[in-house]
Amino acid sequence: MTAPEVTSETAPPTDAPAPSWRGSLAVYLQPRVLVVLFLGFASGLPLALSGSTLQIWMRESGVDLGTIGLLALVGTPYTLKFLWAPLVDALHVPLFTRAFGRRRGWLLFSQLLLILTILLLALSDPATAPFATAFAALLVAAASSTQDIVVDAFRVESLPESEQAAGMAGYVAAYRIGMLVSTAGALFIVSAFESYDLAPSAAWMWGYVVMAALIVIGTITALVATEPAQSAAADAATSAESAAMRVLHAAWGAFSEFLGRRDALAALAFVVLFKFTDAFSGTMTGPFVIDLGFSKVDYAAIVKGVGLAATLIGGFAGGFVARRYSLATSLWIGGVLQAIANLSFSWLALTGVNQWALALAVTTENFTSAVGTVIFVAYLSALCQNPLHTATQYALLTAFAAVGRTYLSSGAGYVAKTTGWPLFFAVCVLVAVPSLVLLALLQRRGHFDALGPVKV
């Protein structure tokens, strides 16, 4: 099976003068870039609802640290989403696909599922039924990971090369804003409900209801967006095949194309481990701040204020680094920065309750994490080129990236209990070493040269 012909929008660019600052800024206002930006917000919003925000809810409900650490396992759908990504690439959703198209139909369907599962999670009570809460969180993660499959494919397919840079930076920044809304924003909302004399359980319930309502932002975006031309061409190229054959070709094409590359297994291991240092520390950051003596309002105010600014600046700083240096060098810069940033929390643990110290630690972590994320997304996008199975291949890569957050980080609570907070965050620095060793190996073997120039 062959891919649809490459159009002028997706063809490799010829040498051209560097764009002006005005032109560089104007591209962010292109309709396709704005659509990707809002979809990035929709993708980032649900992640914390089954992760860090839920961990704070459970900690306040009296759930022990070990159980909270194990809650990372509810992120399993993010790791296994590549198993049903071929269905998203190949199958049509009844009514939705006919009315809205291949990608937009799946977008709207997954967002409907997200709203329903978040409402189910809102009705749970971790104090009395933590496992029922965990199951509801698992359903949220499943719906969220399905939305991620579609959004990633939509982003890669809908933007021409001239807009990929702006789309990627906007997507990552909006994704982080979505995460901040469902962490700091959710905590503010819950505290506001509590100030009106609502019981904590009721305040958390209504906080999650508000989060479910915010998914509508993504729904409106999907409704006003247009179907990517590459997706329509790929759909037309396989229209004569049965549904089963489309699924088979999407799955086999994505896996065989990637695994046929030189050093494919080393590249997959690198994908798993590059963000592991972030994931391992991030699993315990919320409980750490609460245990140290800060209130959730203190934490939310700093995350929403300086944390948001640091995230946005870090995202565009990551784009600048990747544009200025080669992809391999950029990954070195991002990998080292995000690892060392964990020491700011070790320092905070020794300092104690101090608003300025918390602000500095959160700023450092958010800035370096955003730098690493933009560069990492550039790398993943460079690995996905064929519109026939964009969703499957990108889902495979992001699923492997989620292994660190889901499985490898599940024991973080037990490590924190054993080592204490200052030493725990020092351990988080050390877990970055294997990814840097793999980065050196791949760079030596020409892996990044084979990908060609990657513009960010």
C-alpha cells in the first residue's frame, strides 16, 4: 500500500530567507495553528484529573502515600493506546464520521466520552471507596488517551511545514495550560466551593464537574475545524478496502515501518526514558508540597501564576533551542536541564515552608520541563511521516513515553517513604542517566542524521 502523494504543502521546503519577526508572530494567528492550539488545551486538561489533582484529593481524604503512588497505574491507557490506535486510523464512528469526517468525527466522539467519564469520577468518593475512584480515573484516562490519538494525528496532518513550528509550540504551551487549569485551577475552584461551606467531598465533586464542562472548549474547536487534506486523501486511498483490512494495514504499516529502522529498539527505549525524570518526581510533587505544610491554595496560586509564566516561556525557549541547534544537541540540553531541576525541590524540602522557595522550585521545574517537552515532541513528530497510519505510529511512540509516567513511576511513593523528601528528589536526578546514555549511543550511530533536518 502506498501513501497519498505529497502535496505542495507537505513537500520539503526549499531554501528561503529567514522570516521576519512580524511574519514569525503572524503565523500563530493562522486558523490551522489556532485550532491546534485549542486542541492542545483539550488534550492537556484531562491528564491531571486522573493524576496529580486526584492524588491531592486522595491525600486530603486520608489515603496513604503507598496507595497514592500506585494510583499512577490508572494511566495504563496512555501506555497501551497504540493497541486501539489502528481502529482510530482505519474505522469510522457511526454518525460522527459521516457528519464531520475521519479525524473530526473521532475527536467529537472521544470528547463526549471524556465528559461522561469525568462526571463519573466526580461522583466517586476516595475516602470511602478508593478503588471505585481509581476505576473511574481509569475510564477518564482511556477516553483522554483516545482523544490524544486523534489530536496528535490531526496536528501532524493538518499543518503545512511552514506552520509546523508555530503549531508545535502553541500545542505544547496550550497543553501545559490545560494541565495547569486542571491542577491549580481545579484546586482554586474546590477551595472556592469550600469557602461557601460545602463539605470537602461535595466541593471536590463540583470542581470535577466544572472540569468536565471545560472539555466543551475542545468540542467547539472540533466543530469549527476543517478535516485535514492528508486525512481525506488517506481515507480515499483505502475506501475500497474492508474495515478489517484497513485496521490490519494501519497496524502493520505503523509497526513494520518503525521497527525496520536502524536502532529502532534503542530509539524506543530512549522514548520511554527521556521524560522519566519528570514523571518520577511529578508523581510525588503534589503530596510533597502538602506534606511540607503548604495549603493547596498556596500551591495552586504559585502554579497558576509563576508556574504558568515559566511554562509558556520554557515552551518558546525550547523552540528557540531546537531551531538554533541540531535535534541531538537540543535533546541533550533539554534532558540535562529537566534532570537538574529536581534539585530545586530537594532544596525546598530542606528550606521548609517558604513561599519564595516554592515559587522558585515550581518555576525551575515548569520552565525546564517545557523546554524538554517541546524538543521531545519535535523528535516524536519527526518519526511519523505517513498519513495512512499517523495516529497509530504517534500513539505507539507516546504510549512508550507514558511507560515512565505510568509503570516506572508507580513505586515513587515507596521510594519517598524510604529516603525522605530531600534525597528522593536527588534520586530523581539519577534516573535521567539511562536516557542520556541512550542519547549518546543514538547520536554516535547517526540516528538523528537519518531523520534529516527538523525545524521547530
